[in-house]
Amino acid sequence: MNAPLEAFAAASTPEDRGDAFVALVRESREAGGGGSGFGALLDEAEASPERRARFGAALSSLLAETD
């Protein structure tokens, strides 16, 4: 799992999760080049059922913590 994706999935506080999500989006933009960095990110997140579950749980938590 790439470092920003791992950091997002492992974040344990709302602040850390928000910061890690911003870093994850930035990484996907920079990695995109002429293609879809976000598509590559999703491919990475869905590479295994465990990664998919961890990414989904972190994203769900981030959204639940948002006002």
C-alpha cells in the first residue's frame, strides 16, 4: 500500500484523518500526470479485500466526523 494511502487508513484521530486525506488527494493529483491519479489510487485501495475495507472504514469515519 502506498504511504499516503496507508497513513489515511491508519489515522486514529479526526485531525490526523483529515490531514492524511489531503495528503492522499495531493499525491493522487501529482501521480496523475496525463492519466488518472485518482483512478490509480482506487486501484491501489482495491488491490485486496483488506485494503478496500481499511480505506472504506477510514473514508466512512472521515465523512461521519465532518460537520
